[in-house]
Amino acid sequence: MIRRLEKTDHEACFQLLKTRSAENLFIIGDIEAYGYEQDFQKLWGEFNEDGELIAVLLKYEKSYIPYAAGSFNAVGFAEIISNDPDFTMMSGIKHITEKIEPYINRTLKRKRQTYYAKCKSLNSDVKDVDCSIVQQAFPSDAEALVKLLHSVPEFSDASMTVESKRRGLQDGTSRSYFIIEDEKMVSTASTAAENSLSAMVVAVATLENYKKKGYATKCMVKLCNDLLREGKELCLFYDNPAAGAIYKRIGFEHIGFWMMYTYN
């Protein structure tokens, strides 16, 4: 049986989601931020014959994210999505979204696949990395952080603004770490979409003339150490397998593919 979830379902919902808190980063964060009764956010749950919650479907504005611990009613979730006139996007772990995709009654415009990895602990060979030169950013550092990222080719076209960066640092949904050399920021790593159980690592970057000094590793190790001590799982997306090798050395493990679908 599939039905809308309400506040009274919160405990059961989180019991299911927290078993894979990294995989459910976005669903957990949106529930913590906005709850179950917003016009722009809705949640559905599938219950088995014993009344146990086995799958969750989140709608946030025009986008949907499904999660299921095992087999679930993919056709039922697809019907909910297809019947929404505002629907334009779906994202989620590949082995879940690929079950729903064939039943969505919309024209697929674009599909993107990225690697998805999570970290529960650091590898022993990086735990002793000296991170004494790494600083944690304050909201007042937002302008310098954005300037650094826009100076790195991979992020030159990113839509980040000083205002959004400052807001994330202020409200706790993001944190950033950086290294100063020659009186300027030269390397950084950040989180995004932080919630009580997990966080996503983003914007790992180093200026070209300061690469191969281990600065990005230092920023990552400091960031990961701080969040892991708080009991949070870390996750990240990446496209480049070479980058994946670097993350694996730190302690990230491949957990599948994250899919993003855009529909007309």
C-alpha cells in the first residue's frame, strides 16, 4: 500500500532512511528542513502487509527522489510522478531509479550518471596527515572562497554566488576549509546539504600553481575528520575515475551510481 506520509510517520520514516544515511542525504535534509506538510514538498511511503514502511518517495518542488531498502512498487511510484503536472526531474540511486524509469509517462530529455561514494571512516594511512595549516571558513570568508573556485577551470562556470555560499555557512547546511599561501586562498574543500546524519563533500579545488603539494588532501582529511567525529556519514559524486582513486585513498567507497533524469 502506498499513501502520503505525515508527521506521525516520522519515526518509521527515519528508521528506514538512516540505515543508508549517505544514500538518503537529500531526503533526510529536506525532511529536517521542511517536514511533511509543505505545498512544495510531499512524501509518500509504501507499507508491506505487516504495516512496515519499505520505500519512500520525496517530491521537492518539481523533482522526485525515491528510496527503497529492497523490492518495492515501482509502477505505483511512477504513477504518482507521472500524474504530477509540475514534474520535470527525478534523481536517485541507479538500482532504484532504473526500476521506475520504464513506467514514467513523460518524454525523457536528458539522463546523466555519476559515480557515488561514501565514507564512514578514514583510511589509516591518512589519519595522521598534518592538517595544522587548514582553516575552517566563517561567513566572512565567502567572497574569497567563491573567488578561488571561480579561478579553477572545473568550477569557472559554476552558478555559486557569494550570497549562497555565505548563507550555507551561516545556517549550517555547509562548511568549508581552506589553506592560505602567499596571502591568498589556494586550496579548499566544502560540504553541502548537511543534515543531522550525513553531508556531501563538494568543491574540492586547488589553484594550478599550488597543486601537487597535498593541499586538497589536507583540506579533505580535516573536513572528513571533523564530520566523522560528529557521527555523520560523508558522500560525494564524481565523474572522473581518476578523482575517484584519490577519494578511495582517503576512505571513500563506491556505493553505486547516482542518476539524474530530466523530462519534458
